[in-house]
Amino acid sequence: MSDHSLHLVGFGIRLDPAHPDDASEAWPLTDADLWRGMTTPWPDSVHAYAERVEQQRNTPGMFAFTVRDAETGEVRGSTTFYDHVPAQGRVEIGTTWYGRAFQGGRTNPAAKMLLLAHAFDEWGLNRVALRCDARNQRSARAIERLGATPEGRLRRHRIAADGSVGDTLYFSILRDEWPAVRAGLEERLRG
């Protein structure tokens, strides 16, 4: 089981360790369309969402977070570190969703700034990867806008919750690219 004591705070948000008790606040922000492109089925109830969080908490190498407003504590969404392999100096960021009111604003760049800073500056990793379903152009654009480098397309790599098979787009940020990515995120967060 991963250590779920990691709290990250800054830029108007906080990333708290996800807990099944968060489901009553988080689940109402979701819907089946928002979930499209995820490999797991949409949790269609508060109970199903709580079970999903419990599964994340029990997955080795995964650190699941509930994304909240830093001042009010209002839930905005969820994100994770996963496939954390310290011996190889790598982690992935994903399983990210935000309520519709928080899409396209400061929430995603703020969360990514906190996650990337922790990965590179605290854990000292060499690589952070991000991926998305190739059909999810919104996510692909958001990842590229972070400054991540496209690495390629894994064909027929993911089976969506609806049973359709799609390609995965892979992106990464390397340790020596982090200063430029950080500067770009800082600029976005200032604006």
C-alpha cells in the first residue's frame, strides 16, 4: 500500500490524500460524459466512488489526491501519482478529472505545478510521464500546454469502460526540462 500522508498546498489549491469519505463531495461533480476516456467505468454512485478511492489507496505505487480549494476546502476534482518507481527515477501523473466549473482555469496548472515540483524537487526523479486516450483531444491539448513532450502513440493500448479500444498518447517531462516547464506554469499561474 502507498503512503497516503502526502499533502501538497499552493497556488490556491491543496492536494489532500484521497479518502473514501470524500466521495459525498466529489461524486456529484462527475458524470458519465466527464468520465469518457477513462479506463475505469464511471462510478455511478457515491458508494461506487468511495470504493474506487479505496482501490486507489490500496494500489502499490499510487498516491491518490482529492483536489480542493485551499481556503474553502471545496472539492474541485481528483488526480494521482501512479507507477511510482523510485529505483528507476520515474512516476506518472494521471487519473485526473475536475468538475466542469474548474476546467480550463487555474486548477489544472496549479495541481500539475504541485505534483511536478514534488516529483522533481522532493523525490529527485528523472522523468514524469502523462498519458491520455487519443480520442480525448481536450486532455492531449492540456498536457501539451503544460510543456510536456509528445513521445508517441501506443496503438490499441487501452480499453475504455464502454468496451471500445483506443490508442494512448504518451508525453513526458524530463528533469532537465523541468526548469522551462516550471517557468511556463509560473507564467500561466501569474496571468
